[in-house]
Amino acid sequence: MRTNTQEAVLSAYIASIGKRSPREAAQDAADLCRLTNSLSHLNEIACNCGLTERQERRKQNLQTRIKAALEGAGLVLNHFNNDPRGYAVYLDLPDGSYNSFGGRQCGYGIGR
């Protein structure tokens, strides 16, 4: 359920920026949530037993793809989080909204 909520919020912000149509914004949000969930899964594996070389490359590839997707959607990356207990990716939303205990400077988290 949390992913649906994140997709809806991201879609609304992407559409409000005005660079994308509502349909494109919804697709961008779904892609971002899918990528960040994959990154969250790798963070869990890294915490439990460490990553193999292949998984390290996949993690770097996911981070690159997330950055590209954010740029295309008009959103700004705040930081990546490697701790599996939190969100995998934090964004700076246009209105300064946040959903974590880190407050406004930490940003809006997406991922599991």
C-alpha cells in the first residue's frame, strides 16, 4: 500500500512541475518506485550478508538510472540511503514536503 501512496504523491508533484503530462507523470512515478524498491532490496542484502561484485554493479546501475529518471521528471535528488531500515532515496520536492524524521533538510523518502 505504501508504494501506491508514494506513486500518487510523486505523480502529483511531477505533473505539477509542468514538464510532463499526467499520464507521463504517473508512468515516471511508477518507474521511480520500482527502481527504488529494487535498490531497497539490495540494501537489505548488503546489510545481511554483503553484496557480490555483480550486485555492486547492479546497485551502481540502479542509482544511475534513478538519477536519470529524476532529472527527466524534473525532481531533485537529495541523497541515497544505504540503511535498509529507511527509505532508499530522498528527494527535494518543490514545496519542501518531507515524510521522515530527518525533517525538511532530509527530504521526501521513496522506497520500501
